[in-house]
Amino acid sequence: MLLSDPFVFAAVLAVVGACTGVLSGLFGVGGGMLVIPATLTLFQVRGMTAGDAMHLAAGVSLMTTVPTALSSLRAHARHGAVDVAAIRLWAPLVVAGSILGGLMASHLPGTVLALVFGIYLAGIACLLGFFPPERRILAREPGNAAKRLAAFVIGFCAAVLGIAGGTITVPTLVLFRTPIHRAVGTAPAIGLLVALPAASVFVASQLMAGAGVTIRLALLCVLVLACCTVPMARVGARIAHKLHADRLRHAFAVVLF
């Protein structure tokens, strides 16, 4: 089959990486919505079972998020669009949720979680794209306790699903009265806090299981993907800051659909 050819395999990863990088910079997402389906298909073509391929695809997605999010975060920081106070408040709970999510990922019913997550994304997309502005945000900024709870839930859900969580973080920040450009610029930092511990848990679990070949394949995929995501994330960030807030919000809603 064509996709089993190593050069075609690498070329597909490069294209996916370029698209992922643009999305990361443009919308603050980690790109798991592209990386996971693409790598899942590629791994299954190479003969992996659906279960093994899914775990490996999620691990690759999380590991790729680290360099991608760093590149996106630096690009947005140059535009002054990173909410440092929010990162400091969210960080401990995001990391805690991410570690717990990473540990539980192999034991929870992923199909049910994916269905709930999809429904959530569709609801947020409708909220951002079609509701009047006064109904897209809370009337008052929530307290720190509510923000910390949201941070933990985001870290947990993102780690279980193998994504950086930008598709949850950005709408949540907007709901908490953060301007859309600032929400997009802050989301990569949250994604980094999710990906680092969750990816570490993935690597450690694979090493303890003696899956050295799996780790080598994952690292090769991450290398190819990151070579494309890192520069393209900067391109996406530049595009984001040229767009009006309404256009950026509507585009984000379309991507969620």
C-alpha cells in the first residue's frame, strides 16, 4: 500500500505537521485534531492494532505539542498577547490534571470521552460563532476557585485525549472575559503544561512495558512533525494578529466544527 512506503509516510507527516503548525499559531491549539487521526491511520496501515495505534498516536501528539507550543508561545509573546497572570494561576492545577489524565488514559473508555468531547466542541463552536457577543462571556469574571477547577478539568481531559487542550482552553478563557487574541496567545502555554507531564507519563509507561521499538517510531514521527510545526506556528501567529477579533473568533468556530 502506498502509505506503507517510508518516503510517503514521511511526506504525509510533513504535510500534517505544516498544517498543524499553522493551526497552532493561528488558534492556540496543539494540533491533536490533525495529528491523531493522521498518525492513527498511518500506524494502522503499518499493521498495528487499533488500540496500540491509538495509544501511540496520542503519545506522538503530546510529544509534538511541546516544541510546537513553545514556538507558538514565543510568537504570540512578541505581540504582547500572553496572559502571564492566568498562566501562573492555572499552572499547578493544569499539571496535576495532566498527570492524572495521563495515568488514567489507558483505563478510561476513550470512545465515550471522545463522544462527550465532540459534543462539547460543537456546543462551544455554536456559542462562539453564532450567539450574540453579550452571551459569549460570563456577566462577571469568575473567582480564582472556579478558574483553578477549570484548569484541572482542562489538564485532565486534554491528557486523556492526547491533545494540548487549546480547543478547550481558548473558549474557556473567552468565557472568562479574556479577549480572543489574548486567549489564543495564552493557550499554547497551557498546552505546554499539559503536554510535558502527559508525554513523560506516556514515554515512561512505554519504557516500563519494554516497548523500545514503539518509542523509537514515536520519536521519529515527532522529529518529522516538529520540523514543520515549529516554523509554521510562527506563520499562524502572524496571521492571527492581522485578523479582526470577530474574524478570528468565527474562524475558530469553523475549525471546531
